[in-house]
Amino acid sequence: MENTKEMEQSGFPRSFWTANLTELFERGAYYAMASFVVLYLGQLGLGDYWPSNLNGILWSLVYFLPILSGTIADQIGFRKSLLIAFVFLAAGYFTMGYPVWFGGYALNQTVESSMSAGSGVLVPVILAIVIIGIGGSIIKPCISGTVQKTSGARATLGFGIFYMVINIGSLVGRGVSFVMRKQFDLSYIFAVSVFFSIIAFFAVLFFYTDPDKEYGAVTADKKPKKSVFRILADMVLVLKNLRFAMFLIVSSGFFFIYSQVYNVLPLYLKKVVELDPAVDLITMANPFVIVFFQLLITKKFGKMKPINSIVVGIIIIGVSMVINLIPIFMSGGVRSLTFGEFIPLGSLFIILTVALIAFGELFTSARTYEYIGAIAPKGQEGLFLGYANLPMAIGALIGGPAGAFIFNEIMCKNAVKLESGLLELSPLWNSMGWLILMAIGFASALSMRMYNRWLQRNPV
């Protein structure tokens, strides 16, 4: 107990700050390329569906595999796990850029509908998706686990700092990515990701210490080692719980819509609004909103019941989709310029969409963990919280192909290709796509409300 008191009195230990610095670089690496994955793969000739499908698989791996990688990290130690993870990430990002850098393939100026890429593109891209997914899944439990173990009684402050660092890393990664792709070409977003991953590797190698070693076994909160059989048994135990399984399905609606920030929105910008959209700068609206409004939202709405907060967040994300109807019917349409002839109207509303999604996230993300803790069986809260990222994995896995379908088959129905290469969409079908996305969000909010009422009527 002495070590615990000493930790609480002396401030956060070195491993806490090193973990946060590492997370800043890791998030910088990830978000340097995240906004452009579907466009990069589309410009490599992967057609209408492969880019979004692969992007959905990437996000699903990152959010599903921590169930396994977290247990492995507990057994071999966070430091070794992080070093392995950053080797995977650097290799994965490098492999993603390989077809352009060394494979002799050039990026098309536009994203074409037909599939023209061969095995020389597909093999390294699929390999890269798997490697990045594995590496990213190892990072999550190690960094969040370090923050938890080193925060002591100040866990709220510790995770507040951690969440802030994530969004600063997101801003830095997107900003550096913008400069590099403008200076060279789009493939160099992956060079930025490799660079940040290497920096993070050396930060761990030279400065990071496992929190268990830094403070000894007394404060380590050691977990019993689990076999693969035990992990699978736990998974069955969790997923056969009807109350929790229903929550995973219902809450995945939010993340289905959220995943469209990286699927439908980039495609809409690139193929409909402008030939060279600054998707990295546009999606900066998300971390900006979170950094500047997190404390205000927490202060004003922190006492709201978790389920009500989650429902509000889902409604906000539904509204964020439907506001894109406005420029469709305004004079000049989505490509009319605004703000000193600088930003197309469609891009401006996509910025507003991303900002609203961030507000929805502020109402939803943190409260989801609180709600899971409340509905989990007594004594199994920790086990169930370990599966809190599954809705994101489900939403992303379905959101990739479904988002591509909504864009290509609904929004672009009866579209006319202009001389510039952009698509002139039918206002009817363009509107229908955004209305469908809004309807999915509202249906998710309604089903979440109905689910909560069912829980109240059927207490354990």
C-alpha cells in the first residue's frame, strides 16, 4: 500500500507520461492515413467496393483483436508488446505504400468504378491491412492499461489527459499528412505513418517502463494468465448473455454511421464535390470539437443518465447526415464556392457533419462504458467492459460495404460524369442516400430507447 500512496502523492509516474507520448505518435501515425484510405485504394484501381470493404476490415481488426492481444500483453508485459506492435505498424504502413514506391504502380487522378488493380496491388494491400490491424490492436490495451495502472485514485484526470492526447495526436498526424501529400503525392501519407511509428518505437525502447516493474507487484493489479481456451470460454460467456448481446447490436448503429466519416464522406468529396479535397483538414473538425468542447459537455450534461446521453449522441449523428441535403438544393449546388471562393459549399457542410459527429461522440463514447458497467452481471463488470469495443468493430465491418453500396448504388444512381471527372448527382437520389443514413441513426436511437425500457421491465 505504501507504493500506492507514494504514487498518488508524487504525481503521475514516468510510465504514464511515456505511454501518453507514445499514444500521441501512434494516433498521429494512424490518422495521417485514415481519412484517405478509401481514396488511395480507389486511385490504385480497386473499384467501387474493395476500398470500403478493406477499410471496414481494418477498423474491425483494430477494435476486435484487443480481446486476444490484451491477454497476451498481460502475459508478456506491456513494454515488449508495444515494441512488437510498432514493428508491425511500421511494416504495415510501409507495405501499404509499397505498390507506388517500389511496385511501379501509379495513382490515378480520379477514383474509377471498375476494378483494374492486379495481384501486385491487392496482395501487399491486404497484407498491410492485416499487419496494421494486428499492430493497432496490441496498442490499445497496453496504453489504456498503463493509464489505468498508473493513475491510482485520479483515474478520471488520467483518462482525461489520455483522451486529450489522442486528439492532439490526431491533429498532428492529419496536419503533417497534409503537408507531405501536397509536397509529394498521396502515397506519402503512409511515409508519415511509418515515421511516427518508428519514433514511438524508440520512445518505448528508451523511456517506457512497465508499470508493474515501476511500482512493484503491490500496485500492479496482476491478472491471472489466461489460455486461449479460457479467452474463448469468456467470449462465449459474454456473448451468450442476451442483455449484453442485444446492447452490442443496438449500439453498433452509432458506429455504423461514425464509420462513414472514413467511407462515404471521402468518396462524396472526391467524386462529387472537388477533385482534390483536403479530407485530412476537413476531418480535423472531429478532434478540434472534442478538444475544445469535452470539458463543457461533461460539465453541462455529465449528470444526464447514461442511456439518455447515448440516445442524444445517436440522434446528433443522425442529424449530422441529413444537413447535407441543404447544399443540394441551394443555388449553385454542392460545388458553388464560399468563403472567398475558397471552399465548395458541399465541403463546408461535410465539415459541419464531422463536427456534429464529434458532438455525438462526446455524448456517447464515455457513457457507453458506464452503461456497460451498469448492465453487466455483478462481479463480471471488468470482463464485460473488455468487450466494449465490439460495437465499433461490428459497425465498421458492416459500415464499409454498406456505406459503399449507399454511395455507389443510391447516391450515384443516374449520375452524369462531367468533363472535369466529377459526378453530377440526381438531387433525388443524392438526397435519398443522406436520408437513409439519417434514418439508420434515428432507428438506432429508437431501438436503444426500446432496449432500455425492456431492461427496466425485465430486471435480473
